[in-house]
Amino acid sequence: MVDIPPAIEVTTRIKARPEVVFSFLVDPALYVRWQGINADLDPQPGGRYRVEVQPGGFASGRFVTVDPPRRVVFTWGWEGDPNVPPGSSTVEVTLEADADETILRLRHSGLPSAPAVDQHAEGWHHYLGRLTIVGSGADPGRDAQLDRRSDRG
């Protein structure tokens, strides 16, 4: 029997309507305000999902579902990483209106091991915290993860 690592599930509330939050998931210029330094996004089924999360570190896959302003599903993996290669896992984001706010639920499944789950869970918690800030109209400031990663060298 093979142990399948659990999926990552993160829920957050953003002080903005789903239409606003959705734009931060599919518009490259808005995407990089909360995650990454460059984004190449073609938000349609089969379209590119490629984000330079850190200098030279690319997460990539394909969009599977784009249902504005309720749901986005894309495949995910790291270029050059044999453990989590591009497109090898799936990220599903659902948005639910609650008055003038949005409840965002992210589910990341298909990661190969508990260490990969833990590492990605830490990353999603960090970046969804930034999305909560920027989606609400505030500036999340410089991404501390970029500084931590460049220090590891």
C-alpha cells in the first residue's frame, strides 16, 4: 500500500469582491504583486502557467479550469526539479462571495511526499497572506521570502 501525502488546504478571507481577487490570479501584472517576480499566464484551459517565484526558480504548468470569478485550477511543478516536475501537481482555487468580501480556498494536491507537502504548505500560507493584503488594496511590501532564498545562496 502506497501512502499518499495529504493535500494542502488553506482558507483565507479577503476584503474585496471575488471579481477583484480573481484578477490577481490570472493577470500577470497583478499576480506578481503577491507572488513571484515575473509571470507568464495564459488563463484559458491548456494555457501557460509560469511564474518566476525567485530569481531563476520557475513554477510552471497549465491552466485546467478558468471560471471567472469563482474558480481557477492549474497544474504546478518546478522546472529542473525531478521530485516535483512542471505540471505534476494540481492547485485549485475557489472564491466565494461573503457580503463585500471573498472567502478564498486553495487546495494543492498530487505532491509526491510529506516533505514536499510541508514545503509547499509553508509557501502557500506565506503567499496567500500577501494576496490577502494586496487584494484588500494595501501594499504587502517587499517579499521577505526573496530575501531568505537569496541568503541561502
